[in-house]
Amino acid sequence: IGGVSGIYSPHHYKLGRFEVAPYGQSELRSVYHTREVEVKRLEALASMNERPIDVFISHDWPRGIYHHGNVNQLLKKKPFFQKEVQDNSLGSPANEQLLHLLKPRYWFSAHLHVKFSAEIRHRSSEGPQNDSDDATKRSALKSGDGAAQEQNTAATEFHGMESNDGNCPDSNPNVQSLTEQMTRFLSLDKCLPKRRHIQIMHVEPSMTTRSSTESPSAGVENTPWLEYDTQWLSVLSQTHEWTQRTRSPVNLANGNASVTKEQI
């Protein structure tokens, strides 16, 4: 499980974490803006593991995620998103990069106060997929052709227990199984009455092999547990110089996020 806090702002993205309590009016806003340092550290995980994160959590949506779900239905609920969707400026470009690099099985977000689900099919090559496919979808959106957006949207719905009816529907045959090259995205509405703000999902835990020096008691082997992530601790150690309380851009050359097996 991994995540990144806050929303994207180009004005503060490359700066250090200069905010300290007590916050002034300006710091109250800048403190929840995502920093490039946080993103680059997460990107480093991709060089160590083909799929380092199963579940990713962010406040801001990845930019372009709306082109992988029912964008017409989204715009019916939030018509004021129209221009940003057409310009492909809604959401965080940093989160978009992480989405296509880390390829988590699930990505959960909030921020825009609307329930929206999507299914991302990753290409074999790395990098954001907003060239030809997304450009075609934006063109169809501008021309009013909703056929491209409606196609295969049945496969993007999450199924689970929602606050509206409290029922957990049976498995839907239209929902395709999750593969190594797919991410399922879900964002929920505000926590208010009659709003689609809660959904229960079941995710199988990763059963990492325990240390050979341990002698687990009977029945413990099948019990999930928490442990420190050595790869992430190694990344933090290698990039310690990036942790700066400065209003100036952080020089990412003063640190190497790549970590070898020996360093882990």
C-alpha cells in the first residue's frame, strides 16, 4: 500500500517543505500541495520491482483518468468539469505519471466529490498513455460523439456494499478479472446523506515470507502481519538530502533514488 498526499500545484511542486506551525494564511494552502520529492521517491520503487504497489491512495485524481471510464456520465454530474476534461488539465500530472509507472492493482482517490470508476489497461511501454487514445477520446467529447465513451463502460464499475442500499450485489460477469497490466480506479463522493460515499472492497493481503530465524507458533503462518518495507526505507535513506525546508526548488541531483540489492 502506498500513497501521496495533497493536490497538485505547479507553483509549489518543486519547492521544499517550508511550512512550519503556526501556519499563516498562505501556508494553510501551500502545505497540502504535493511536492516533486515525494513523487520521485515513489517512482524509484518501479526500478526495483515490476509491480511494487498493489493499492495506491491519493487525494487528487491522476490527470486523464476520466478518459478510462464513463466521462459522459461524469460530466452529467459535474458539467463544470467540461473545459478541464477537454483540455486534459483536470487532475494531477504527477499522479498520472505514478499511475502508469507503478501500475498498482487499485487506485483510490477523493477530492472532486463525485463517485467515478475507471479501468486502466497499461501498455507494455512505460509512461503516460495520453497520446493517441486519449486524444481521440477528447476529440469525440468535443464533437459530442458519446459512443466512444460509452463503449465497455460496464467493465469499469466497482461492485461492493454501498451506502445507498446496503446491499452487496452478486458478481457481475461483465467485470473482467484484474491482470498484471490493469489498474482499477475508484473515487467516492462526499460523506453526506444519500451520497455515494462508501464502498467495501475485499483485497487479498500479500503473504510475504517470514524470516527464517522466526519460529511462528501454530496457526500464525496464515495470519497477515505488518512489517517495515526495506525497499522504501532504502529509498528514504538514499534521498535524505532531498528533505529540505526551503522555499527554493530542491536540487534532486543531490541524491540518488536508485537503490541496489546490496543497499537494501
